Amino acid sequence: MSLTDTLRLSSRAPKIKTRSLRFRFGLWLAWTLIIGVVIAALFPQWFTHYDPYNGVAGTQLTAPDRLHWLGTDQLGRDLYSRMIYGSRWSLSAASAAVAVGLVLGSLTGMLAAFAGGVAESVTMRVADVLLSIPALLLSLSIIILLGVGNIHAALAVGCASVAHFARLARAEVLRIRQQDYIEAAFGSGGRFFPVFFRHVLPNALPTLLAFSALQFGQAILALSTLSFLGFGSPPPIPEWGLLISEGRNYLATAWWLTVFPGLLVIAVVLATHRISRAFSGERR
């Protein structure tokens, strides 16, 4: 090996190591943020002593200071406290939406692909129709039928993601169905449902869980959008999207009412995307 090749290899090593460390730092930062938000949703009283629903007279639209770290709103309520307590509503609704999409979409797509024939064709045509409708428009249509509310918004967002889970589940099952151990299971006398739950489902589940982490961030973004438009949680529930909506009328005089909840939504969505990339094995 020449001296030039040796210098070239030595110059590449630190870059690879730095890239790996950067990826690990971003992943740990994402996990730290998500875990912190989950703990805040479960135990909000650990993080603040202010009442998120009742304001204090004379403290309306107070800028961030040492008493109110993120300022107060138009009713004198502490914004930091409302964001902490609002994490319970946002995360619970997003979890419910992802659960609906994962269970209904994945089982439908996997069973249809594993069965094949007419069942697979009909299921995918229905999925194509649902995918042709914008997710926000489909969610709004479902909310109009069910009514306004946090639970109904979660169901609407979950139903809008069913087609995405179904197509991914179908692709995974088509890949797994061609493996030799599936043919061996049927050749040794295995039946449809035992082979499905013992061999197909466990092998397809990791990819679906990685996609669920990605959809979790998308669900938070969709629920915040619905709340911003007035179709989500009603006041005075401190849901993140509703906080942004309430602060838009004071954007010129009280910028913190929209900036801080918006930054929190962006941070949580980016963190879930990073975790999803780690689950899927991507290292870019």
C-alpha cells in the first residue's frame, strides 16, 4: 500500500466515527425528549405548580420571566404549565390514532395479502381510493360525521392512516410469503391462521412498528392541525394545537403564545422521525 492510500484511509476514519457519533447523539437526544414528554404527560405535577386552567388577575400576557418561564396567556394562565398538561391530551390522542391505524390497517393488509386472490385485489383498490383523498380532508370528513372532540379527532386521524398501514403490511407479507420456511410450514400440514400468527406476523411486525413511530409524529401534527382549525379539543383543554390557535390573535404583541407550543410540536415530530429511522436501520 502506498503512502497516498494510507493517508486517504486515515482521513476517512475520523469522518466515519464522527458521523456515527453524530447519529447516536441525535438518537439519544430524540429519546430524551420523547421520554421527557411522556413523563410530563403522566406526572405533570412534577414539572409545574401552576394551575393550567385558572389564570391570575393582573398577569395577563406577561412576557417570559423567572416566575413564568414561557410567559402567560390572555387570561393570565402560565403557558409552560398549559404545555405540560397539554402533553397528556396530545400524546394520548396520537397514541390512539396510531393504534387504530396499526391494528385495522395492518391486520387488513396482511390477511388480504396472505389470502391473495379477490380479497387482496378488493382490499388494495379500497386502499387506493383512500390514498387518493388528502389525509386532512378525509379526517375532516370523518369528524363531521362523528362530531368535534379529542376522541373523535383521534379516530379520524387513525382511520386516515389505515390505508398506509394496509399497503405496507401487504408489501411485507408478499415478501415473507416467498420465503422457504413459509412453504415448508404449509408443506408440513400447517393451516392458514397458525402459519400466519406464528411465522408471518412476527416477521412483519418490526417494520410496522418502525412505521408506527413515524406515524406517531404525523398523528401529533395532524391532531394539532385539527385543533388549530377548531375541530379538535375544545377550550379550555390545553392541547398543543389549540394553544397555537389561541395565541395567533396575539402574535404581534405576545409572540410566545404561538412560538413555544409550535416549537414543541416541531421538536416532538422530529424526534419521532429520528427514532423511526433508527428502528428501520437507516443510518443517514
